[in-house]
Amino acid sequence: MSAMRDDQRVSWTIRRAGPGDAAALGALAPRLFRQAYEPTHPEPTLGAYLRERFAPERVEALLADPSVRVLLVEAASGELLGYAQLQAGAPGAPGTVVERPLPGSRPLEIVRFYVDEAWHGRGIAAALMAACDAEARARGADVLWLQAWQQAGRALAFYAKAGFQVVGTAVFTFGPREDADYLLARAVPEADVRAEVRVTLPFHDRYAKEFLAGWGTMDFNGHMANTAYLDLAADVRMAFFAEHGFPPSEFRRLALGPVVRKDELEYFREVGLHDRVTVTYAALAMSADGARFVLENEIWSAAGQRAAAVRSTGGWLDLRARKLVAPPAALLEVFLQVPRAPGFVELPATSGEPAARGGA
């Protein structure tokens, strides 16, 4: 995902918040609330509300609550651009009047949904809403609902465009004041396999690609076959080289190829037919000349659960001499850009070893 700011291209991702994000969320949330409501909800009530609702211990408890999910929009620089807070449950707070049935039986509430006003009009809000849909599907919810102030024209227009309809009214208590809110809801749409906006995990800056587990990847039991994990790992590794100027045709021209001498495959969760998975790529170890390496690919489910890890030990094969060699300078420059996992180890350089299976 990307956006434009100050005529420069700025990349950003939407990820799930964790306990380590408490301080950052505790600073972001009250700032964005002020942007939205300071003109109409003055001090001293505003300050008191923010101190109470976003107190450090309250934010920490929020992130530790398994019924709550916070999605953060984060720029590559680490700057947070917006967030959404989701929580399981149906409307039922005091003052709530449900006038029409919710369009589903498994509701998920969007408790808060904000994007920094400096980033309005950049497509981030739509991407964040798509991420809410993805989170709802991952949790088995079939309807999203929220409260919105009846005088918040811009927000109401956005929600209407996103498909939400008024199903009732609610009350927002702000000190001694009670605001009239609309209760909005819509069904969670089916996943669009063509959509480019995805919720991502904090992959520690690893390279990552997303895939749909197709019919050909299944075993007899209806789960992803062990060989399919190895194939996905190889696909992601080669995609990295292709995106950095070394497509398969260039390897053929050089008569050079990656080979694996040992694969280790560790399973954590099952992957079923048409599950969407994200495959990451990082180096665990490598020699300075790039001739030897240990690579790791992790396979993550759309719900943020690690399904498997593939660790491969290998090197580079000279297809004419049929021996392991160091990669040429241009390829080494690209190979050294493979993200390094925490605890990365430098291996001694060797060459002239016998070959093994391809697919590094």
C-alpha cells in the first residue's frame, strides 16, 4: 500500500497492534479525537474525557483484551497515520434503540475509526475499512456496526459510501452532555481475491508475498500438502530476485541457480482450501561472499497465526561446472539485500561442494 505526501511516495501498511504499541496508541488516539471533535466539544470536558479514556493503564488493558483488535496504519518511517478499534458484541448500551435488525447474526463493532486529517483523501480510510472487513472475516463475524454522531457530516458520508445504513440511534455521553448518534451497520462482504489492501503483521521488515491456497496445493485430508509449503517458499525467494532485477531468464543466461541441500519444515497451524496466507522471507545466516546461506520463510494465516516455517540450507550452483560457487558481484549485491532475521549469523565462505536440489 502507498500514499503521496509532499510530492514524495510514502509507503504504509495496516497491521495489528500488540502490547508494545500501548505508548504509541496512547499518544495517537487522543490526538486524532481532538482533530475530530475539538471544534465542537470544548475544554475542560474534552481534556477530562481524553485523560480518562486513554489513560496508559486503560490502553494497555485494551490491547491485552482478546475480544478487542486494534489495527494501526503505519508509514514506513514508523509514523502512525490512523487506527481502528474493533470489539466483538452487539449494540446494547443504555440509550441505544435498534430500529431495524442487523444484517447478520455474528456482529463486530467498530468502536473507533480515525485517520490523521493530514492524510485525508489519500485512500487510507477506505483501506482501513477493508482491513476491518478482513478482520471480521478472520473472526467469523458477518456484520459490522458502529455509532456516528448525527452532526458529523463527513464521517456519515464516508460510512454511507462504504455501504453502511442507519439501523437505529444511540447516545454518546460527553461529560454532562449527551450527543445523538446514528447506529450504522452493514454485512461483511466476501473477500475480493483481487484486492491489494491486506492486513499485515509486523514481520520485522521481512519481505512478504500473499497467496491463495488453491486446489492443487491440498493433500488428501484437505489441508495444504507439505510440498506446497516448500513450493511457496521457493516462489517467494525467486520473486524477491525478480523484483530486484534477476528474473529466471537472467539466471538461465548466467547458467547459475540456487540449490538447497537441506529443508526443515515446522508446522503450527493447518491451512485449508482457499485460505489466504502470507509468506515471509529472511536470511538466518549467510557467508560474506554469498556462496552459503540459511534462509527462512514463515507462512502466516489471514487471522495472524503462524502456520508453518521453512528453513533451507543451500548455495549457488554453476550449471556448467556442476559445483557450488560464489554468486557474481551483481547478484551478490541483490542477495545481500535479503532482510536479515534477528540473530543473523555470518557463515564461513566455501566453494567446490557437490550440488543438491534447486529452489533457494
